[in-house]
Amino acid sequence: MKYVSTRSKSKPVIASEAIRQGLAPDGGLYVPEKWPVIDLDQLKDLEFPQFAARLLAPFFADDPLEKFLPEICRRAFDFPLVIKKMSDDHSILELFHGPTCAFKDFGARFLALCTEKIEDPRKNERLVLVATSGDTGGAVAAAFKSLTKIPVVVLYPKGRISQRQEKQLTVWGSQVRAIAVEGTFDDCQRIVKEAFLSPNWQKKHQLISANSINLARLLPQMAYFAFARLKSKDASFIVPSGNVGNATAALWAQHLGFSIRQVVLAHNANKTVPNYFNDGKWDPQKSVDTLANAMDVGNPSNFERIHHLFPDIQLLKERAAAFSVSDEQIRETIKTSFSKQNLICPHTATAEFVRSQLSAGHWVTVATAHPAKFETIIEPLIGQTVEVPKGLSDLLSQPSVSITIGPTLAGLEGALS
Ligand SMILES: *Cc1c(COP(=O)(O)O)cnc(C)c1O
């Protein structure tokens, strides 16, 4: 099984090479060259870790990682995947029961274990470099800290993530350095890209990209959409979306033959993708701050993969739709959901709002984070405190360390030297 770049100018590579590289040399993102044919009967009645290992096996055919897949999936997915039935035509796929209480734990832990197993010909020190709009950094930091010895540098937009998200970046000791950037998520992402392109950095480190452009993050996400689809009848998914990695994974599961009727992308006030669905023009915007901060992305990099799968927007529109949700609608939805005994985070609220606007049919709302991570937004709306899961409360009691830099690569180099 080979992977090709969305920009078609790099040579096809096997999965472990695509994972090692992150971005393809031509600047594109890796996508499967051919899609395997999946035998659904083989996948019935399995727990998620076994299901994922079997579903992903053809994606690692002839790859050194293939033989490790059962072990990687067992160790990576050692927490529950919950599908909550709300009514006959509505379920919630809760993806936030991992160590950092967001869906990013699936991809980050799978990536960490793949990275640990990949033998790398380059000799210099490995370093994970990651930009985060909120939850990626925490999941990557926790995953590499608990599963590997590889050091991590996390860049986040100073003052633009929740206190509890920040805690999840800054408590890990010397293996994980947290860098607060005076700027936006797009600045953080740009600095990371510059480092990857810098000959100096390449000389000093073997950089590992842990952002959602990395193939190792998308594959397990595709697996949970496939798993959830088999567990519910005739489902469409509503996916809270920012950098559109999770939505890409849902479209990949759909493409693999898991008859998913529709993938609906719920965005916040960052409307680049909904605008594309409206007028067919790809016109990235500056990101704006919203209550669903992990989705504050003005230039969603994974869209390149969606575009590669559906070069024709009409075909995309047969399989998917996209909507934008305002902060006011997020607040209202958190309140109405709570009154129905369903406490949700601001990201999940975008999807629940979109569901309230859609016609009947079986909808699966994807719940991307635990509400306790966003207590400063939620508690004033519902007038009571949100219970904190044990893993998160343990973290909150640890001391934080971070360094602040200006929004430049030179600033980062200064902080690390
Ligand atoms: C990262 C994140 C999103 C957005 O996911 P993408 O794959 O970037 O579209 C949504 N909700 C939460 C809680 C997140 O952490």
C-alpha cells in the first residue's frame, strides 16, 4: 500500500515513510494511492482496538509497522469509545474519554506508538514540533510523554486557549516544552512550517510533525467513524470542524464503503469551508476567536485532502455539507442541551446546533471534547459547576511551566537555545 501527495509531485511512499515525513516533499499531504476493499464480515463483533487493527491492516500492507498494529491499537486505545443513544434517530459519539478529554487522544497516541516503532535512518535527535489551537498540543504532549521518550515542543497562541487546555500543555516537565506565542494559531502553524523547511533545523533535529496533516492521526479517526457506522443504522455524522482532519477521516470512512449517508461539517464563525460550499471559491480568511477555540482556523490545511478526494464540488456536495455557527448559537445550544440532561462542550454545541436545523434522519453528533475543559464558558451558562474527570483533576494540581515568544521562528530558536 502506497501513499501519494495531494500535489502529485512527490514519489509514492509506504505508510511509515508518510508518517515519518508528515508533509510530503512537494508541500502536499499524503493520501492513499488506491483504496483497499474491506471485508465487512471480518469486522463484526470486535472491540474497537481489534477492529481498528484489522481495518487498518491493508493500509499498512508491506509496511514494517504492519506486524505491530494489534499491539499499537491495544496500547493506544486503552480508554472507552462511547456511543450514547439519545433517541431513535439521534446518537452521540463521545470521543473524549481519553487521557486529555478530547478526540485528539486517538490520533496522538496512535502516532506516538507508530513513531516509537519506526526505525529512522537519520541519526540526529528526534523532536516532535506541534502547533495547537487548543487540544492537539495536550493530546500530543500526553501521548509522547506516557508512551515514548521522544521530546516535544508545543506552540500555542498565548491567551487564546482555555486555562485547562493550557494546563494540559505545561505540566509535563522537561520532556515537553510549552511555548506561548504572542499571536494566533495561524502564526503558530506558520512558525512550525518554517522550522520544517529550515535547513538549520533539519541539520539539528529529525523533526516529527504531529499536526493533523500527519497520516497517523487520520487513520485511527477513520477507524472510529467506520466502527460507529457499523454500530448504528443508516447514519450521517455531524462533525465539529476546524482544521477539518476529523471530517476528512469521516469522508475517508464513507469512501471506504461504510455507507455513511452524509458528513456534515459544523464550523464556528470561521467560515472558509462553509463559504466554499456556498460559492465554490477557496478563500482562506484570518482566523477569528470564538467560544469553540479548537476550531478557530481560518486556513484549514486538511481541506487539501478533501479537495483531492472530490475535485468536483458537486460530487462533494452529494456526500457532505458545511455550516457556520455563531457564538450566540453555541451559548443557546449549550443551555438547551443542558436542560435536556445533556451537557456538551462549545465545539460539540456547534454540531448540535446544526442538527437542530437539519431534516429528520439518523444523525450521529460527534462530541469532540469533555465539557469540563471549558468550564469558564459553560458554568455561567448553566449556573452550576461542571464535574471534572479524575485524569483532568490530577493534571490541574500540577505546576505549569511555559515560555512566551514573539510570532517568529527566531523567537522560537531563542527560546530553545
Ligand atoms: C481539534 C478539535 C476540533 C476540530 O477538529 P479538526 O480535525 O481540526 O477539524 C473540534 N473540537 C475539538 C474539541 C477539538 O479539539
